[in-house]
Amino acid sequence: MVKITYTVKPEKSGNIYTLDVIGHAASAPAGEDLVCAGASTLTTALATTLAEHSDWLTLRNISLKEGNSRIKIIPKKKDEYKVWLIFGTILNGFQLLHQSF
């Protein structure tokens, strides 16, 4: 099972956005699992997009490991809406993945 946890925690320095993607779907043999592939693609897309826009972030901690990924950032106040939209788009993708499988 893939567990997705998304949080936004207010801090003095700004809101901390965290996305954890943990586990494996185990819906097919390794290398053929469409659910894992979808989850990995969405997680990598988020990490890549945030890295491309690192000027929007005051802190970036991105760890992409098989079965255990974490993205944790603090967006700059003026760019928080953009970051929120990007996270929202990826979360919608996870919801669609969940509904499809």
C-alpha cells in the first residue's frame, strides 16, 4: 500500500509544506506496477518542478527514495500561492490514481 501524507504547518518563518510518499502498491510484480509508477511519476514531477523554481523557496529538503520519499519546503510569502497550486495539482493526480486503482 502506498501512503500519501500532505501537511501544511504554520511556523514563524512561514508555512512548511510536507509531502511523504511511503510504501509500495504491490499490485503487480516489481517493474510492472502501474500504481507505483504513477505515484513515483507524480512525486518526481513535484520535486522537479519545485527544484526548477527554487527561487520561490526559503528551504528545500527533497529526498526521493524507492518506497520512502519526502518533499519539505517553506515557500517565500510572495510565491506561496504558486507553490500551493503546484502541490494541489499533484495531490489531484494522487486522488485520480487512487480512484482509478
